[in-house]
Amino acid sequence: MNERRRPFSGGWLRRRVGQLLKLDDTPHRIALAFGIGVWLAFFPILGIHTILGLLIAFLFRLNRPAILMGVGALGALYVGLFI
């Protein structure tokens, strides 16, 4: 009964959201980092979102996973608008 887990199954998403909720930071800073990540997802130069997110996270000591989840949440939608 050892099934291979699919990356886009409901359990995968539930684990990722659980990781975001269990981050070792205040809820305000997690929300701020996620919001900055979503804002960065709309940056007009494609391919630089992740680099900018990590740079901002290091400069302002924000939560890196929260910023990257914000960038990834809308990054695919943003790229889909160009296709």
C-alpha cells in the first residue's frame, strides 16, 4: 500500500500550506512576506521574480519560504497571460 505520491494531489497542497502556517515568525511578518512575493510576481521582467524575492528577503530579514510561495502563487498566472 505504498503509493507514489503525485506532486499535485490534495495532500501535497495541504502539506505546503501547513509548512507556511508553521513558519517560525509572527503572522504579520509572514503575511507581509507573502504579500511582497505576490507583488513581485507582477514584475514585468520575466525570470527575475525569484531572485528579487530572495534578495528582498535577505535584505529585510523576511521569511524566504513565504516570499517564494507568494511569487510562485501568481507567477504561473502571470506567465499564462503572455501565452
